[in-house]
Amino acid sequence: MAIKERVGLVVSNKMEKTVVVAIENRSPHRKYGKIVVKTRRYKAHDEENQCQEGDRVRIQETRPLSKTKRWNVIEILTSRPE
């Protein structure tokens, strides 16, 4: 079984060592064909508190780290423009 990886946008970094990453899934509606955007939010572990809001990050599935945290930040792909 492969380890899952996702790429998303950091929408919150207000917690200690935790960021909230939003991942958009765009798919056509089954009947009407219009593109529907669904967003899932994942809590991911950020050990050094490096991530800022607006950063694009790669996260990887891991063992449960807390009640809701099951992902780990692997790398920051693009940083937020300052």
C-alpha cells in the first residue's frame, strides 16, 4: 500500500506545530457537467513552525498524531509572496 501524498494551500497556522491545509478537488457534476469545486481541510504536523498562510505545501499521511491530525508537512513548494 502506497503512502498518500497531497498538495494544498495553508489556510491557517495559528496552532503550535500544526497547520490547516486546504485541498481543492475539481470535477464535473455527473448529470449537468458543470465543474464543482470541493474543498477538504487537513490538519498537518509542522515541526519547526515554518509554514505561513498562503504557502503551497506537500503533505504525507502518517500515524495519528492527535485526535484530528494524521498528516505531516514534507516540504514547502512555494512560499507566500512577502
